[in-house]
Amino acid sequence: FELSCVGVFMKTFGYGLVVAWLFALSAAAQQPAAPQPEGPRGWAFPAINGAAPAEEPGPKSLPGSTKSYTPAQIDDLSNPPDWFPDEHQPAPPVVQKGHGAVLACGACHLMSGEGHPESAGMTGFTADYIVQQMLDFKSGVRKDAARMNGIAKDMSDEEIRQASEWFAGLKPRVFTKVMEANSVPKTFVGQGRMRFVQPGGATEPIGNRIVTLPEDQTRARLRDPRSGFIAYVPVGSIAKGKALAESGGGGKTIACSICHGDTLKGLGNVPRLAGLHPIYIARQLYLFKEGTRNGPDAQLMKKPAVTLTDEDIVALSAYLGSLTP
């Protein structure tokens, strides 16, 4: 509210009521919010509706790492932690350090390249494919509701090439375990658009959703590149997705292997699908279906995506995410 609005409250209802109202609002802001109705597709495009408790101050460490970082350093998107620097080649400056509107690539995508599900994994793609996506973000033909358009616009062509080649050199690994379930923990979307478990242990039907949670919430918040995620999917969805991916579901769509290779690990500059975050796959299918993701290679995906139902998208994403990358 503007200050003038607070003044109206004071004049109308009295100072005491306004103070009580402001205190309640402040207290509510510090508690995880109850899940808000997400609609049929809101789960795929998470919006913050709560907050996990603040991290305790002081240096943090991880098993097997000689590094330590404070919570402020861990959350510094322009200088993210590199817990295991010996597990990758020396990274180019833009991956490790941000400048201006350009956040360090390693902040959201991690220094392993596997990324968090609210962003994207970057491993297992060719450098040319990654470059093209960055150019699409830069021109605006591919839009991102979070940050990628602004980041790409402020990156030089050389920075884009260096980062793309570095990520292309990382080997993909299993980072998300896909599990079928009828019910899932009640959750909220907190810092970084990451989904967290609601306190209390309550559950709810999964419905036609993919609910992705950290295997270890503490380690995920520390940006631990070794601590992955569990993607809960509806019972039976993996088998349904397999049928769609392998045969097109009897003519409903086009078999994925035609373009993405028999193992779905990519073919030339056509990207891999196997083992990506299922929720990320779902987001892209929705964007292709709705015609809002564009670019030179996007046209090839619009035709097979436009016939998919919400249930098809969940099933395909569940199956593809369950594959070994």
C-alpha cells in the first residue's frame, strides 16, 4: 500500500487497528503460505506463495567439500558457490561471476550444469544448440518469465560462446528421480521458485501434476550440485508417456525418436530429452503448444505439441524424465 492509503486507514479505523493489521501482515509474510489454487497448468510455472525459514547465519559446509560459504555468499547470484571445483574444467568468467543484469550462469544452473527444476539443466547439449537458445532469448523470440531475456541481452557474443562450450563439455547424470504416486506432501513455492514441503506432514492428491521436491531441502538451498530432486508423477503416467514417445500414441502425435534419436539423448543439434527435469519438459511442451516459444528450431515442435492434452504432457514429461541421460 502507498503511505496515503495507510493514512486513510488510520483516519477511518484508528491507529490501533492499523498497527494490528500491519503486525499480522508482517507475521504472515514470515510463514509459509497455504498452497494457492494453481489451475490446470500453474504447477508447471511455479509462482512464489510462501517462504522457507531463513538460514541460520555462519559458514556452511557440505560432505566431501573443502569449501565453506555463508548464506549470503550462497545466495549471491553474481558469485555462486563452487563446492567441488575439481569436478569440472575451469569455468569461463561469466559462469562464475555476474556483471550488471547478467547473473552468473552457475547460480541457477549450478556449477555441475544440472540446474534446479525451476531453471533448466544444461548438460548433454551441443554448444551450437545452447548458443542458438541464447540468441533466441537475446532477440526475444524465445521468452522467459524469469530472467533469461535480460541476461542474454547483456551478454556479449563471446560470453555466450564461452559459456555454451563449457556447459556442452559437462557430462549429464541422473539428477531427478521420477516416482509415481497417488498423493504427495502439501507444498508451497518459496525462495528461488523452489517447491518446499509444508510443515505438518499433510498430503493431498497429486491430480494431473508433476510435483518436484528436493531430496534434501537443506542441501538444495546450499546449491549442492550432488543433491538432486524427486519428481512425483501420477500413477500410470510413465507407461502412457512411453507409448506417446515411442509410437506417437497411435497417430496422436509424432514419435520423439524421429528427431531426438533412438535413445532420446539428442541427435546432432536436436537436444536430448532423456533425463531432463520433467517439469522443465512440461513447461516447454506447453510453450510450444501455445505458440509462445519461437525461434529457428521451434517450428519443428509446434505441430507435434499442439495435439497434446494436459494429461499427455504430464505423461510424456514423466517418461522422458525417468530415462537415463
